[in-house]
Amino acid sequence: MKKCKYILLSIILILFIINIKLVISSTYTASVLFFNKVFVSIFPFIILCDILIYFDYHIFLKNTIGKFISKIFNIDPSTSIIFILSILTSHPANSVYIKDMLDNNEIDLASANKILCFTYFPSISFVIGTIGIGLYNSFKIGIILYLFCFVNNLLIGIYLRKIKTTSIVNNKENNNKNIFDVLSKSILKGINTSIIILGNLILFTIITNLLNKYLNINITLLSILSGILELTNGIVSISKLNIDLIIKLMSTIFILCFSGLSIIFQSISILSKYKINIKKILTIKLVFSIFTSILFILLYRFFF
């Protein structure tokens, strides 16, 4: 077993060395994508989340819209802030919010595993602007794509509502902190989280480009495989294929709902100090991504 491991590592090392130009270009591409798209959308909201929690905004949500959300998903009303902020931002910010509540002992691990599964929302601007308008020249397509992403998370949340979670009463006060302490700590946390996300994005971009270079398979399957590994590259590749629009959109919905291994592993990295059930997350997301894609095919005539 150890020999197989070392052989695999040696192959990876050789591939990186003989493809050094591809590795460097992939790193550059991933870095540009990160700072232009990911960092600017996640970093401000990491700071905002800490400020909201400092002023007990999650308690306000618990007593208002949180009651409605908790009935749908059978979760504690205070955790509704995770669902709402995840919609406003994009994955893997959901894992950042979950980690905050775990660190503050405001949710238990069972709740974290459950909520993590149905809060993988892509950026609204990315889906509607970049994909809908940018790739398909259609605002309508962007809206439809995001609608199915929302439905996918809704279905997962309803499916998981049977899982019982424990509400934690946390009487911890913020009197020992001031807003400036919160700001400085949240900025440092935002930087550390961003580095983890950037590292995962670079790694999966390199893997995707290596597969594109060496795998001699159907171009459509290769594009979908790229999307399973890294969302953005796969979606762009699919948009350039010479296939029917319905197949393009179905494949795009599947990738958006699945989120990509890169994003999922970013979440796991952020929550590395906690026991996250990655097998369950991957299984649920894969099954419901396929189901949502089939649902789109069935409703295609209605939308177009």
C-alpha cells in the first residue's frame, strides 16, 4: 500500500515538473479568477458576518424570518443567518458562517453537517451576469439557472429535515469585546480563509488542465468532468461546445448544483478542526444534482 502511495506521488511530481509551464499558467489563471471573482465577494461578507453576530443580528433573525426557515428545514431559528447570508454571498462562505457558530458554541456538529449540505449557493452575479448574460447572452437563462440552484438546495434541506439536531443555549456575552477587536479579528480570519480558498482553487485548476491535456475522451464528457473538479472552467468549456442548448444548460445546472470538488474541499479545509462527514455531503450533492438536472429537462418546454 505504501509503495502504491509513493508511486502515485512520484507520478504527480513528474507531471508537475514536465508541465511546469502549464502549472505556472494554471496558477496565474486561478489567482486572477480568485481576486477578480471570489475574494471581492467573500472577504467583505466575512467581516460583515462577524459584525452582525457581534450585534446579535442572528437573534433578531431567530425571532423573525428564522421561525419560518426553521419550520421548512427543521433547524434552530438562530441558524437561519447561515442560510440567508449564503444566498447573498457564495460558496464556500457558508462554511465560514458555520465555523463561526461552531467556534462560538452556538450550533452542534450535527446541525453543522446538516446545514452545510443545503447552503451551497453560487454567486448571483456569477450565475446571472457571467453565465447568463456573458456566456449565453440571456438574462432569462441566468435567472433560470439560479432558480434551479435554489430549488436544489431547498430540496436537500427538506430531505434532511428528518435529521434531529440539538439547540444550544449560549449565554455568552460580548461585553469583553469591542467593535474594533471584532474588526481586526475578522480581517485576519478573512485573510486566512481566503488563502485556503486560493490554494484549493489553484490545485484543482492545475489538475483540471492536466486532465484536459492528457485525457483523450469525448469533449462533452471532458467538459463535465472539468466542471466536477472546478466549477468555473467546466461551465465555460460547456458553453463553447457545439451541442444543443438543452444539453448545455442541463450540464451547467448539474455542475452549479454539485458546486465542484474544489469548492467542497475548500469548505472541508475551512472546517478542518471539526468532524465533517464529507462522504455524506458528496453523496447527497451528487444525487440531488442529477435529480435537479432531470427536473430541468422535464420542465424545459415550460421555460423555453
